[in-house]
Amino acid sequence: MLLLSLSSRFSPYIYHFSSTDHHYFSLLSLNTHLICSSNLLCSVLFPPLLLILQMAVSGFEGFEKRLELRFSTTNNNNPMGLRLIDFESLHQVLNQVQCTVVSAVANQSFDAYVLSESSLFVYPTKIIIKTCGTTQLLKSILLFIHLAQNLNLTLRACRYSRGSFIFPHAQPFPYTSFKEEVIIVEQSLPNSLPYRKASVMTPSNNNSRAWHVFTASADVEPDEPLVVVEVCMTELDKVNARSFFNNSDDSAGKEMTRLSGIDTINANAFICDFAFDPCGYSMNGVDGDRYSTIHVTPEDGFSYASFECGLSLNDDGYGDISEVLTRAINVFRPGCVSVATTYGGEGYSHEVTKRVERVLAKRLGLKCRSRVMDEFPGSGTVVFQSFTPRRK
């Protein structure tokens, strides 16, 4: 193991990396202490500027807003693409969103940042950012598009999605109205994305827990190879939620990962975790070119956890959607679960949807109360399923 010590304007904070031949990573622009080994950049700790939870009278909003931007390039001489965006530029974007980086990990495929409010993933031609609380996520759209243009990248697809907030009246404009959010997104996008659609997918069993989706694409046919699975869980089991209260030291994040069983969801993934004080937890998982992320707000009365990952229908074992969902949901034993599955280039699979319902019923006693499906030009098919325990 090689230790490199460099000057840092963030000093005395220490950023730990392990890497070989990752000379172009934006993470390396930090001028920090480096610990080098294997093939991962890992566990980067930043000043906890925004770690105080936004505990208004209503409580902290766990439901995230999610934005995905996909770009194209004709410059084959830039395989790093968006990963060449320097950290200072990312910091400026996140400052507008009202969050900051607290930890990060990277491999040969992408960079993953744990934020004070959720996560950011940067691929060569794709950015995924999701933020909770009262953050201003949509302010990042124009900023990311501008940074991409400086790298000769052109926006070709956008997807914005979120669940129904627990505390909708605590949200700032425009997040009090999905219609207003769509207007802001559309005003931020170029005219080169003509295929657009907005939809509110409302479950038949609970119209207060809808899934909101807006997509825009330059092409009518989707080409994203991964299936994206987004799980939102409320009413977490009180015993299980105790694992996410910080009663330890700097290793609290790793303890939460181990004690809760999060490390068993995908045993192949490298986990970059972070424990908040006095409670709360976030993690990003890195497994080749696949990402996963979990965020937990454990407080009783508004407890919430989310799990998201990118998978392929051709995967076996740890990649099987129903098996992954079973392991993830079992960590929290929630009273209410919603699963939004986006099928891109691989196409919708009704058998996968039914298998998820069968497996969750058999393994966890969760009954599917509602299933809503909608198609989005250039972005694929979204299936939104709602589950509660059979006893309810």
C-alpha cells in the first residue's frame, strides 16, 4: 500500500483513495491524501457542511427527487466523458441543489458520490442524481448540460421521477406541484428532445402514494440497456430501524452496513457508506458498471428507506430482480412498499413483474395491492407496484 500526501485546500480533512492508473478521475482533482491499492477509489470524507437534518416541525422528507441525464458524443478520443468534470464544478452544481459530497468511490466505469442528501453517479455519458429533503434538484439541469457541452457532449435523454412526499407542504416551489416541476424541466431542456411525456401513476389502493415521471428523448426508441429498479419503503420495522442510529465512532457507517445486513444484498459490490449524526444512513454500491444505493431516515413517525439499482434481465444470482428486492426489503421489514421498475432497451417483461409479486408474497408476506404500467417514448416502460403485508 502506497501513501501519497499532497496539499489540500480542504485540509485538515483526509480523503482516502485506492487506485491504479486512474489518472483522469475528477476525484483526483481534490489534491488530497491518497492511499493506493487494488482498482478502486474509495471512502472520501468531506467537511460535513450540511449534515444537520432539516428537521422542520413536520419532520425530515425521505422521499427523493431523481434526475437522469444521458448524453451522446462524436469524440471517441474522450472515453472519460463526463468524468472529466472537475470537482470544483460539481461542488458548484451541488451548492445550487443545496447539498454537498460526504463520501465517494470510483472504479473504471463510473464515479459514485454519497451526498448529504442522497447520491450522485457520474458515468462517461450519463449522470444520475437523487436528493431528499427540501433540495432544489431541478436547478442542476442547465448546469450539467453546460458542463457537458464544454466536453462536446450533447443531451439526448432526460428522466425526472419521484414518489409522493410525506410532507408535501414543506417543499419549496416548484416541488409542491408536479405540473410546475414539469414546466421547469421543459424550460431547461433543448428543443432537440421532441419525444416528451409526463405521467402521474396512481395506485388503486392508495392515491396519496403516486409515482411521478417525466421523460424527454431525442429518439423514439429507448437504448438504455439496464433495468432500473427504485424501491420506496415507509413504516420501517422499529427494531430494524434501530440499526441506523449513530451510537459509534467514525466506523459507524460500516457497522450499520454489517448489522443491518445491507452487505448481503449484493455480496459482489464494494460499499461506500456513511452514517449521519444522530441518525440516518446512506450508501453507494459499486459492482463493475452497475450501481446501487440506499438511503435511510429511521425516525419513528416518518421512517423511510429507499433502494435503487441497475440490473440486466440476463443476470443470474445476485442480479435476479426478485431476489435482489427480497434481500433489500428484508433489511427494513416496512409496512408499505412501492417498486418502480423502468425497462429501457431490453423491453418490458411481464414474467419478471409477476415473478417479483410471487417472490415477495412467498418470502416476505407482501401482497401486491396495485400495479400500474405506462410507456414513455425513448425511455421505455415503467411498472409501478404497491405492496403491503397480507395482514393489512
